[in-house]
Amino acid sequence: MAVVGDVHRWWRAADATFLERTRPDLSLFVGDLGDEDVEMVRAIASLSVPKAVILGNHDAWQSFGRKVCTDKLRTSLELLGDDHLAFAVREVPRAGISVIGARPFSWGGQSLRSPELYDEIYGIRTMRQSAAAIVDAARSAQHRDLVILAHNGPLGLGAATHDLCGKDFGKPGGDWGDRDLALAIQRIEGMGLRVRAVVAGHMHHKLVHPRGGERTRFARREDTLFVNAARVPRVQRDEDGEELSYFVRMSWTRGECTGIEEVWVDVHGDVRSATTPSITAIEGLAPVVDETLELD
């Protein structure tokens, strides 16, 4: 599987060439393609590779401000169709996994920001309802081993500012992870399913506070791998001035991740470098108990 972090309009013809040439079994897009940029969504939707997308907060930027689904967001959802994996499942038989889509448009933190928007599109107004929708998708999966595709990571990974979901902007400090996702993971694991990985973005690799630092983006809790692919901007120049774009590449066999690489791709769509990231070991997520969550 190939993972594409927050795009923010940094998408090149060479990136499409790389995916179409290497033909991953599934390409995962963690969102923030642009600020309700329909043409950027169209470019991703037109890729002739298997893909799953979860749109981010920037992809619904104007809709959140108006608390109503704009024509641009509605068009984006229509363009993506079933490839937008919100509260849905995509099977990857060759990998032995099912990919579960979490809540789209996440800003992080404890608020949905606009319950009105979620209600209009998905009939959801609360974190509890969102968690239940994620769990329902997991219950319909064909595999016991799951990968969750989200825009933001779960609550429980932000004890320090530099952690995967640590708040580094505004007034720094505090866990900026999604409560509904943490609750869903807790319930999914309680059902005997195994969350093998959570693939997300949103929290950029460069910290605003403290300035100059970088956040942890790869972590493991027992058998669960957490990946934050938001290296922003994802297209950068190397010391020779060559433009390179960033991907994460994961290998899966029989429900287990057998390899992970950070990959830089050149203007021809060829891999210029590939390195294995350092993965931080973490303790289990703190329980997010909600006895009112309905599973049946």
C-alpha cells in the first residue's frame, strides 16, 4: 500500500506516474487535498489505481464556516464516490486486511466543529454516534485484521507537544486526537478484531511550538502501528535543488505489516530514496469508556 499525506495542493504529474507505474494494491489518501479544491479532488479521483480517500478539514473548509454542505464539497464527494471511505470498509484480500474509514473532515480536538454538517451528510451529530458508525463498518469487515484510515489520529497519542497528536499551535499542550476514533478502537478490539494500523495525517511534521522541532510520526502500541503521513509540504527540494515528493509505502502479508518505508519520488516518478523510519514504542491508549455506545 502507498500512503499519501496531506496534499495541500502539492500534487504533481510525477506523483500520478509513480502510483500508476508501481501499482500498489491500494493507495491511501489521508485528506486535506486543498481548500474545497474541486479540481484537485478531480485529479485524485481520476487516478487509474485502486484508492481510498478520507477528506480532511481543509476539504470542507467553507462548509464548516457556513455549517452547510457547499456545492464544492458535494461535487467533491460525488467525484470520489465509493473511494471516499468515510464510515465504510474496503477489502484488500492480497494483504489479508480490511481498511475501515473513520470520520472525515476532522479538525482534531474534542469538538465536531459543525454537527450540522455531519448531520446533513451522514446523519451524525455526536462523537458517540460517529464512534458507533466506525464500529459498524468494522463489524461488516471480511477480515479480522484491520487498518483504519483517518484524517486525524485517536485521542491518547498527545501527552507531549511533539507526540503524534500533541497540540503545538495556539496555546500549546493537550491531546488533539479524535475521541470518537479512540472510543471506536476500544470497542473494535473488545469485539476480538485486531487494529493493525491507524493511518492518518493532519498534525504537520514541523512543530509551531517549540519552533524548529519535529513531531513523532511513527509509533507502535503492542501490535498496532500508528502512522502520521503529514509531511508538509509533501513536495520539497533536496540539496541539489531537485524537486522530490513524499510517500509512505507499507508491505502487508496475511494481516501483518511486514515493512514500512518513507519514499522520495523525483520528477520522473522514480524512487530517489527510501528509508525505514524510526518507530517509537508507546503504552496503550487510555480507556475512553462510553457505556451508552450502541453496538447492535
